[in-house]
Amino acid sequence: MKKFEEIKFNIGELKGISKKNIEEHLKLYGGYVKNANLIFEKLEEYMSDPEKNMYVIGELHRRYGFEFNGIKNHEYYFKSLEGGAKKLPENSKLKKAIETECGTFKAWLDAFKILAMTRGVGWAVLAYDKERDQILHIWVDEQHLGQLNGVHWILALDMWEHAYIYDYSTSEKKKYVEAFFDNLNWEVIEKNFIEHNN
Ligand SMILES: [Fe+2]
């Protein structure tokens, strides 16, 4: 069975998000890699006697979406913080798509920040539905609940408390949202969009 490997991210000094918080967060990412691999190992083990282990096998399958997306979601997040803060390129295709959908870039950004303030832990996501040629917002509870079938992730903001708890109290999560955007490498986000918008 093909195993997941941890990606090493090259994240420099950030504004408003400490090295300590990033380091701890990367450890959690490593945990998803470890546990996604573990689920497969355990499945192989329990499949030696499916009749006896039917309940456990079912539950392992059920939890796979949590571990799998826990890896993928974090990879979008950490990659978008690599390379330092960078603005959207001139003649950005994504900006154009956002303006078509939301009127102005500012209107979109304001709406996304409201999405990020959704109560509970999860992800604020800008996604692209290629089939319908439409960008859309998704709130994903935990790592996987509410994920929409077949859409491509463009921008992912981790809104679990572990993403900011070393830097901000829980009542200050708005500041973390601002810090995220202060450090965002929009060139990566543009690339995520262009990959599917062709
Ligand atoms: Fe996280």
C-alpha cells in the first residue's frame, strides 16, 4: 500500500504567527500522516477476519476521511505560507473570477473573513467548481465534514484553535485571520486556481 510522506515546508519568519505556533502545528500535520498510514495498516490486519472485525473495519473506513483530509488541508495551508507574503499577480485570473462572482475583490475578502469566523473548529475554504466554472466558499467542519464533491481547493485557512493558540486567545481569532492574510503568498493561490481554470 502506498504510504503518505510528510512534506517539508519552507516557511520563513511570519508576521503575527510565531515560529513556535508553526512548529507545533507542523507536528499535528505529521500526526495526520502517521494516522492515515496507520488506518491502512490496521485495515489489513482486521481484514484477516472480516466477519469478526466488521464493526472495527467500518469505523476505520469512516475515520479515513478525517485523516486523509487532515493531510491535504494542511498542505494547502502551509504551502500558501511559503515564500513570504506576495500580492496577487498583475492580470490575475483568480481576481477576475472573484470580481465576476462577488463584484469587487474587497467584497469577496470581507465575505471570506466572515466565513472564517464561523463558530467551531474547521476550515474556511475558497474552492473552484470547474464543471460549473464557479468559485465558492466552503466551511469544512473538522477536516472533512461539509467537503463538496469534485471541487478544487484554492485557498485554505485553518480555523482550528491549534492554528493560533500560542499567539492569540480564542476570543482574538479575528487577529489570527488578519495575520494569515498578512503573510499569504497569493502567487501560490493564483497557481492553485490556474491549475484547474484552463
Ligand atoms: Fe491545523
